Amino acid sequence: MLLAEMLEQMGHTVCGVAATEQAAVAAAAAQLPDLIIADARLGHGSGLAAMSEILRRHDVAHIFMSGDILSLAEQRPDAVLLEKPFQQQDLERGIRRAFDSKTI
């Protein structure tokens, strides 16, 4: 929820927050967001698996966040990664990179 608050303070609209892999996939299908920020670990399932499923259906800019960025970088070397804990400027930079990488 802190991430949603931070994004809203930055002027973004948060259309959904999901705590499980299944909920993330369903929310993305229902909302078709411009950007998804996925935690690598979810309560039930994986943010990585959720994004794989979402990307099969909808090309969307995305960021993975994790406290274990090295392991995540090995699994997704081309992904935009955000290491927890992070500051607002890190999030802003990650969002720019996510949109830039989507346009390539």
C-alpha cells in the first residue's frame, strides 16, 4: 500500500493492487494498465509468473521489485528492476526505464 500511496503522490493513478499471482493476472486483464510494478514474491504465487501470463495477453511496461535483486537479475536479465527498499527517485527512474524499454 505504501507503493500505491507513493505513486499517487507522484501524480499517477493506481488502478489496482493485487497480493496474489491470480489476482494480479485478473486485475491486469480487467484494467489494462499502462504500467505494472510487480513484486517478485507474492502471497500465493510469483510476480514473475504473473507477469509472464500478463505479457502473453497484453504488452505492458513493467518493473519487478525485490529485496533480492541479484537473484532476480539472473532470472530476468533484461527486466527493469527496483531493489527494496527504494526511494522515490529510484521509482521515478525505474518508471522512465520501463516505458523506454517498451518502446524499443
